[in-house]
Amino acid sequence: MATKMTTKKPLTGCRVSHAENHTKMQQKPNLQVKKINGVKVRISSREARTLNKKAA
């Protein structure tokens, strides 16, 4: 199992229809499994892009 490294949490809000009906919704972070120094970690895709940029 991969270790969770990020502190990102789902965003919550309301989905609003054309008729102004409000229903609760969540936008979950885009978590990916990536190996860093041989250890599997769960990080967001944005953090993975940053790591790739800083490593190069």
C-alpha cells in the first residue's frame, strides 16, 4: 500500500442546476501513486509535476 504524502482534501460545495436546485458535491484531488526513492507514495498530479520539474 502506498503512503499518503499530500495534505489535499476534497473541495465541497453545491452543484446548481438551471432551475437553481442545490445539491451537495465534492471535487476530489487527483491522487496518483508514484515511486520516490523506491517507496510508493500517493501524491497529487500537480505535486508529481513539480517533483519532475525540480529533478531535471
